[in-house]
Amino acid sequence: MSLLYQDPSVSHDEAVRLLASDVDANVIAALISIGLNEENRIWAQSICLKYLVSENESVTASAITALGHIARRHGEVDRETVLPALEKVKHKFPSLDGVVEDTLEDIDVFT
């Protein structure tokens, strides 16, 4: 097996373009980049919340992970909105429980 490293950094405008493509792989790449790089925390959080309700489990997982990155990088998330949204994901996709728990831990530690 060979591993391929992909730089998750894209510009804000490129992330918007990738999201608009509605191609799951592009949306996933955009969400991870947003979590790791976006300076506008409020916009980044709102995008992640939008994709938490995706029917695609991988897209939802990426939105969850990106929220954890936002908490770590910015030291802040809107707990009143994010925490209930993450709980809903646990019911929709029980297989993502570990990803949700990791993000909840990031929120507790960094915010």
C-alpha cells in the first residue's frame, strides 16, 4: 500500500468553489481546508453546521472534524449551536460516535 499526502490547504475562494461543485470528494477537501485554514471562524462554523446534515457519512465526518479544528485554532465555537448539532449526528450516524467524541473533546479542551 502506498500513501499519498495531499495538502489540505486551499484558499477561501477555492473552498467556496469546491463546496459549490456538490462533488463529495471536493466538499470533503473544502471542509478540511476550512477547518484547518479559514480565518473567519463564524463563516467556517456555519459551513460546517450546514454539512453536518449531509446524507453522505464521509461529508458529515469531515464537517465534524473541521469543527474540532476550528475549536482548536480559534479557541471558540458557538457551543449552544454546535453541541446539539453534534448530538443529532450521533443519532443519525452512530458509526461516527468516535469522531463526534473527539470533536467534543477538542471543544472542551480548547474553548
